[in-house]
Amino acid sequence: MRATTLGTVLQHQLLPQFNSTVGLVDRNGVILYWSNSSFIGNDIFGKYAQSMLSFLLSKESKDSMNRLMNDSLHGKRGSGYISINSITNTISYEPVKINGKYFLTLYVISHIILQAM
């Protein structure tokens, strides 16, 4: 299955109450799926992705995001909070293994949208 197909399938599984997105990054840091398709195929720590993160995030948020990404690429699972456009987002990540071998990392980035009842 293509990573973009897998990412799309996973994206459609997220709860509609959350403004969420899915990301897939291989164990070497290459972005396999992201909601912004211009990131796909780029190294998360490469020049293009880092310049885009600098445009979207404050230096503090970018540094936090890079630490989180670094931890996740070592096969760790966890979560963290990143401020994007003054909105606190939760980034959760989980390693995906095939036959016990670390293959890629799944990310879910979300924030709650409060709706009037």
C-alpha cells in the first residue's frame, strides 16, 4: 500500500470533533504523508521542512517540535504540545513495527474545536 493511501485512510478515521491531521515519517526522517503534500518526500530535518517550520512556528515551538520529532525517530512513543498560530496542539506519536522491526512513525496532531450546543 502506498504511504499516501495509508495516510488518507488514517486521516478519515479521526473523530470529526477534532481538527486533526495524520503524519507518517519513515525511520530515517523522510516524510511519507502529511496534510500539506509539499512536505512529502522531504527530510523532516532538511532545509525545506525546517524553513517551512520556521515560517509556521515560533523559534520555541520549532525547537520543541524538533525535539519531539527526534525522540519519535528513535522508536519512542509519546506526546507533546506545540503552539501553532497561537493555538495549542497535541502531537501524539507511535512507532509502527513490521515483524518487530521499527518501520515508521505515525503522528496525530489535533486541537479541540469547541462548538456551541
